[in-house]
Amino acid sequence: MTAPTLVDTRGATSVDVAPRGPRTSTVFWTAARRDALTGYLFILPQVIGVLVFVIVPVGLGVFYSMNDWNVFTGKMQFIGGEHYAAVLSDPQLPGVLSATAVFSGGVVVLNIGLGLLLAVLLNRRFRGVTLFRTLFFSPVVVSVVAWTLVWGFLLQDNGGINGVLEAIGIPGTNWLQQGSTAMLAVVVTQVVRSVGINMILFLAALQGVPGELYEAARIDAASSRTIFFRITLPLISPTLLLTAIITIVGALQAFAQIAVLTEGGPGLYTTVLVYYVYQQAFAFNDIGYGSTLALMLLSFVLLLTLLQWQLRKKWVFYEN
Amino acid sequence: MNTARKLLGTVAVIATLGVVAGCSSAGDPTPVRTTAAPGSVDLRMTVWTSNEAQLALFNGIADAYKKDHAEIGTITFESLPFADYNTTLTTQIAGGNAPDLAWMGDLSRDLITAGALVPLTETLKSTEGWDYDDLLQSVVGQFSDGDQLYAYPFSNSPFALYVNEDVLAQAGQTLPTNPTWEEVSEIGSAVHAATGKAGFVIRDFDYSGWNVLATVWTGWGAEAWNAEGTQCGFDSEKMADAFAFLHDAAFEKTSMPGPGAKADFFAGDSAFTIAQVSRAALLDGSFSYSVHPLPAGPVGEYSVLGQAGVGVLQSSPHVQEATDFLAYLTNPENAEQLAQFFPPPRQSLLTGEKLAANNPKLTAQQLQQVVVDQLPSAVPLPNHTRPAEIAQKVKTALDAMWTPDADVPAVLSSVCDSIDPLLSK
């Protein structure tokens, strides 16, 4: 074997030199690599956050769900899929899932419907419009516990709402002690507090709809109904998708309202899944079963979000 | 040189032993058995009180203990909110951050069953001057397993009938001596009709905390479950009669505020309330009042008490030191100090005069009548392992009771259906 021979590019002589590595090794930090590193550094905080607050807890949740953990002694016993089997035989779970569906459905329909209605009404120019916008948005910034506590007093049998109803000759009811009215009360309390967010999002979307489209429609003698359903709604459909996702996720996460207003009662009428998870894991100290239910809740949220994401192709209109 | 060194060493050892022996004999009568280095032991005790006077008393006792126990660095009393106390405590235990000592109420059975508490009987019996036999036997059951005591029942507060004399006078009513529940309900109904104020309020019930209804159903001879905790008692006839009385009081006689209606006796909203004697601290003098033993039920006179205990957790890294401190905290001298806030478990302290010495709200005669005379036969509130789960299931089933047309026996039967699987575990 002979040493490699390099040709002098200037053509003077040919010289024998010691073997050398590839020339590129001296410039490892190419522009592309620097750009990639910059990108990774930018997303690092988010990656750490997701790892610490999502991936690791979900992993631990799976681990706990397959163990029986005696919290008083710290002893843990592997029980495999017993908690998953217990989900199928839990006599309270059908009632809990039913309450979750009613609560989430009620909140989503009312919240999006009312939010859109308010946005359409407040997308006009009239005196005091800013005041009304502020008024409807202000509950969003109030602490959820404080908000719910006040509503709790108002909804008592001898509370403010029944007092007002009585003053105008309408018999009140014991709002929080009857199943149907308790659920209605919890839904309304949640909607009134959070409708401002959807209203603002819809308002922003409505103001992004080009005015010339409305002008053209009016020239063509389109009715208000046609304009709304053929122009407004398609153009704000991306926002509709966004609000639908965040409202459903928010409804499935609603906890403080239930804990403060009804503690899941009467019966199981207002025991939604997230409150049931809390009861099992932290009140009953059954961390394993609570984790199993939490994973079920996570699956629901993921499934609904994926479903909406897939369905968006059918009803969401993107200008580009 | 070597001889001199040996001599010096011997003198040093003798001097050290002398100092240690001197310290031991001159200080606390309880010998210091710990081998911990000075200042190396930090103890933490969770409590649910945030009362400054009570915390000052605890800190005073801790300071006195530290003077004679060099190994103790700090003793901290951590106040946790009462409403979330059990959840917070169990979360601390699960998270590996358990306190060394803890107050406990209805969590005691779970902690004892799980073996999470340090047995106390031997330590307390062997502690000089502690006088274990002074403990009233009727109050240690909730915190014992067989003959072994796992928590010291520092607070034993019987439930009593508080009467707002002003409201009764306003309604033209007079409470008979040794009233029955029926009489209390009749007067309550009359008060409600005449003044609009509530009749009787079972404090802390609020159509949710059903276990305090034991203050009523015990008068009918009913019990939530049998002594072994294996057989549901809600579907008994006695329990049905007791709940029929309560249902009637809420929906027919309106002698008790209905579901969702709020009335606070201590704010002057009702004629009567059933509450623990320790609640007398809430009396602010804005109305004239009297305190009596619980009204008699169909089975006659009876008494119910609420308790709190303090124990040492097995998970503590300083079990020995924490147990020694508990023995000191609850010795006769300190128990007498604690008695100003909490009705004590020691017979020697249970006289009306002694309790009244530090109680500005109730007279010696009242305290004799509602505390001292009641404790020996008092029945504790229902307690069981898995208390929160049982509480939730009973509450969920009992919600159907609180409608005007409820089928009382059917609802009570459904209560047993829901908790039978838990009682049989």
C-alpha cells in the first residue's frame, strides 16, 4: 500500500503527503446545522414542558393504572388490567358518562350558539357597543371559584334568583337539589362565565370577512339568512372549528363548578367524569382506578379532537 | 507519655459520661432514649386548626420539650384547611412527604387498618407519670385496634342542643325540661310560623354531611352499621322511623330548613341547633342562649360525640422521637392545658369546674351536664374504613330522600345496596 498522492492544483509538482480526514470535518457547524440547532433551541422549552407535564404524567398514569397502590403504606402491587376490567363493571360509571355527555353537549351547544349570536349582534356599530362587549367578556377574567360561589348563593332555595322570580310572580324551584335543574344550573353557570371567549373569537372572525362580499350579495338581492349561511358562516368556519375544539375540551375539564356548586349531586346527576376521577384518586385514595379513568378521559378528548380535525375537511372553508 | 494520654482519655470519658448522666437525671423524668445527634431531628405535625391561641399553646409545649431534648431541631405545626384535610394528608403521605405526627378524624380507621400508625400503648404506659389508666375507655375505641391504642383522642366533644332563648321568647314558646325530639320539632315549627326563622338545624348536615344525623337516629336506636362494620343498618325499621321524623320535619312541619335553605344558629337564624360542645366558641353574646344534652328519642336519653386524635406515622424517619414528643404533648400536665380547647379523654380532668376554668362561654353546671355526664356512654359518629367512598355513596343514595314525596324505606334500602359491597370488604 502506498500513501495517497495528491495533485497540486497549481500544477507545479506532485507531492506525497500524510493521510488526512475529509476536508468537511473541520466545518461541522454548517449553516444548515446552525439553523437546525437554533430551531431545536427555540422549541426546547416547549419540548421540556410537554415531556414533564404531559408525557411523563401520562406514562405514570399508565403505570399507576396497572398497580394497586396503598397510599397509606406506599406499597404497590402489580395487578395488570384489573382496573380496566373494573371500568366495565363500575355501576356508577354509566351515570357519570351520561352526566358528562349532557354537561358537555349542553355547554358546547349553548356556548357556541350564544357566543356566535352575541358576536353577530355586537359586530354592528351602535352606541355603547364597547360597553356591551366588555360586559359579556368580563366574567372570563373572574376566578372560576369566586364566580361559582356567588352563583351558589344565588341558586339556593332561599337565594337571589328565586327571590327575583317570586317578585315577578313566578314560582321558583330548588335549583341545585333536583337532578334536571341542577344540571341546567351548572351548564348555565359555566356558559355565562365562558361565553365571552367565544364571542371575542367570533367577533374577530366576523370582522375579517371582506365587506365587498356582503356588498355583492346585497346587489344580488340575497336575504340576510342567505348571506349568513352562504357567506358569513363558511368564512368563519375555521374559527368555528377552533371554538368547537376548545369548548369541548374545556367542558370535559370542568371541575371547580361541579365541586363548588353541587359536589356531583343530587345523586349522580352532575357527577362528570373529571370530578369522578378526582373522587376516586384523591377522596377515595384509589389512585390506580382514578388513573384508569383519567386515561379514559384523555382518550375521549383525543378522539373528539381527532374526529373534528378529520371532519374539518368537509365543513371548514379555507380561503387559500 | 503513654500513661499520661491514657489517664487523660479516662478522665475525658468519665467527664463525658458524668455530663450525660447529669443531663438525664436533672431534666425530664422520661429518659432520653434517642441516639440522634443534637439538633438533627425536625418534627412536623399536621393539624386542621388555624386558631392562633391553640397554635400558641402547641408551640409553647414544643418549646418546653425542646429545652430538655437536645436532639430536636424544630417542631412545626402545619395548619391544613379542614375541608381538604384528609385529601391533603393522604396526598402528602402518597407523595413521600408525610408528617411525623398528624391529627386525624374519620381517617383513623383507614390509617390503623393499613398499619400506617405507630402503636402507642407500650410507650404511653411506660412513660413515667403519663397515667395510662386515666384514659376514659369509652373514647379510645375509635383510635384502637383491640387493646392497642394508635392515636391519642385529644378532643372528645359531645353533641348538644343549643337554644336561642330570644327567638323562643319572640315566638312565645318555652322549652320543657329534658325535651324530646318531637317537642323540639313542634316548637321549631311554631317558631318558623311565628318568626320566619328556622326551627332546628343539624349543624354541618346541609343535606350532604349525613353522618351527623347520627345525633338524631341514635335516639331511635338505629345505627349506620353494626359494631363490626359489616352489616348495613340503614334499612332497619328504627332508621326508617328516624328518617321519617326528619323528612316530616323538613317537608311537613317545616321545623327544619329544607334542602338548599341556609340558616346559621350562631348568627341568630334559628331557634335550635345540634352541634358539638366545642362550637360554643362561636357564641358571640348577640343573643341569650342555653345548652342542653341531646333531646330524648323514642329509646330515651343518649349521647353522641365527635372525636379527633393525634398519632405518629410509621413513615416518619423519626418514629422514636415523634412518639416521645407525643407522650410529652399528652401527659397529664399538657392534657390539662389542651383541655381549655378540647374536651379531654382523661377522667381526672373531666369535671365541670375544671372544664369551666378555661371556658368563658359555658358554666360549670352546663359543662358537667353536656360533657362530663355524657362522655362515659357517648356513641361516636359513624366511622369505617374507606370513609370518603362510603360517605359519597350514602350521600348519593340519600339525595333521593330530600324531595317531598320520597319513599323513605325504599331510599334507605338503596343506601344499603350501594354500601353493602364496601362494608363486606
